[in-house]
Amino acid sequence: MGRTLTASDMNVPEGVLNRIAEARSASVLTGAGVSAESGIPTFRGAGGIWEKYDFRKLATPQGFKEDPELVWEWYQLRQREMLKAAPNPAHLVIADMERHYPQFSVLTQNIDGMHKRAGSNHIVELHGSIWRLRCVRDGLVTQTDAPVVEIPPLCQCGSILRPDVVWFGEPLSDEVLDAASRAAASSEVMFVIGTSAVVYPAAALPIITKNSGGLVIEVNTEPTDVTTYADVSLMGPAGKMLPALWNLIRRTESFMKEHPFIPNR
Ligand code: BJW
């Protein structure tokens, strides 16, 4: 195990730490990178899903129409992998943050359900969930906690079910996008964790926070477009950087004043 990172290692100005600790409203935008240390692969970059699989065949409505069995085989495989994985320290810190901020939302692009398993409650699933199935005929949604057995799975009405996720070229639901945009606009701080920030409209959310006067704090193993306007960019794995940052925040005077009885600090 490496040594604990300090404020100067992380290069986070004291003033920024205090603003993060004093904020009343915060949100976290997560992408595939937050689940990478749980063993769930990311989409882009070396070893990413799109290196191995063709997104046109697997993550578009056209691909599903042409070959629903192929698409379901891929989702079944991913359901099995996700079920085997466990939340990592980054998911757990995000769940802990919710206990500190009176107004707090997790805006996740991930469909893996890991934030819920880690204990987060206020979650907006921007791109849907692999644990929901939707009838292609009447739109009826059913929840599941186990990988599909039949391929393709069928609705009681006899029509095919599809994963209740957002594929390329499909709109995010109005309700989801409204909730996410409102959270972004009212956040005094947004943490942007493990996303390449190339997929819109999700990638616009931290820009909304920034334009509304909020702080944007990025955690990623590589620079992204967010790096160009973030107030702080921490380059490293989320499972290490986020707990270290959260520890620093918890040690600020502002945080201690609000939570005087928290043990084990
Ligand atoms: C770590 C780490 C560690 C690693 N710690 N960090 C041109 C063509 C086609 C479409 C478009 C186009 N131009 C614009 C569009 C629109 C399109 C889009 O944005 N495309 C861009 C790619 C160009 N957007 C859409 O189509 C969206 N819909 C839409 O716009 O609708 C408009 C509309 C209105 C009205 C009518 C009709 C339409 C929908 C986008 C849906 C995206 N879907 C997917 C699949 C979801 C289901 C599934 O998972 O199966 O969502 S694609 C994939 O990308 C997935 C992700 O949620 C999303 C974002 O990826 P993410 O999470 O950022 O992952 P990566 O892999 O990209 O990045 C991981 C990051 O982690 C990296 O930065 C690493 O460095 C980092 N990392 N390890 C910290 N340990």
C-alpha cells in the first residue's frame, strides 16, 4: 500500500478545499472510469470496449433491429461481469459524500448499478440501467437483479424486450435530463470522475455547473476536455485519488465545524 496523499501532493489550494467543505449543494458526474477498479472495462482508450466491439452493431437502435440476439448476448455477458464485480473505494466515498451535503446527486453515465450497491440514494442514471428491461412494443419497464436467461428475453405480451439503456442517436428521457441539468445548475461543486467527457449531453453537465459559478473538480487517469476548465484536476485512479481528496476535505475546519462528532478522523 502506498503512503497517504497530502494536500500539497495533490496540489489542491486551501481556498478550494474550504469551498468544497462549506458547499451545501454538490453533485458527482461519473463515467466508466469510476468502475474500472471494480474490474468493469471502460469504453474508450487502450483495452476499452469499443476497441473490441463495434458500437454500431451493439449500441445503436439500428444494430438491435438487425440482430437483437447478438446485442442481448453482449448485454448478458456484461450483466454477468457486473454482478461479479464489487463497488470500489471511489463508489464508497461518493456514497459517504451524500451524508455530508444537504443537496446531493450522483449523475452517472454508467448502467452497472454500482452506485446503488455502494449505498448512494440520489442517483440519476443518465444512460439507463442494465438491470431494467423495456418492451419494444408498449414501453413497459421491468426490473431484474439477475442476468437474462432467454435470448432475446420476451415480454408477457410476446414482444421482444430491450435493455433500458440509451444507445447512440437516442435521446435521454426529458425527466432524467431535466433532473441532471437542475442538479448541475444548482451545484456549488461538481466532482467529475472517470469520464472521457466526449458523449453529449452528459458532457455538458459540468459546463452548466461552471457557468453557474460552481467549482468543477476532476478525477481521471488522463486529461480530458474537462481538464481545460476544471478548478482542480487530479490525475490518478479514482479509487485512490477520491478517498485521499475526501480525507483532506473532512480535515478542513469548515467540515469539522459542521460535523464535530465524527470519530476516526
Ligand atoms: C479512470 C480510471 C480510473 C479509466 N480512475 N479514471 C456524431 C455521430 C453520432 C452521434 C453523435 C455525433 N455527434 C454527437 C452525437 C451525439 C452522441 C455523442 O455525444 N457522440 C459523441 C461520441 C460524438 N450522443 C448521443 O447519441 C446521445 N443522445 C443524443 O444526443 O440524443 C439526441 C437526440 C435528441 C432527439 C432525438 C434523437 C436524439 C446518447 C448517448 C448514449 C451513449 N451510450 C453509451 C452506451 C450506454 C449503454 C451501455 O453501456 O451499454 O453510454 S456509449 C458509452 O459512452 C456509454 C457511456 O455512458 C458513454 C460515456 O463514456 P464514459 O463513461 O465517459 O467512458 P469512457 O470509456 O469514454 O471514458 C472512461 C474515462 O475513465 C477515461 O477518460 C479514462 O481516462 C478514465 N479512467 N480508468 C479514473 N481508474
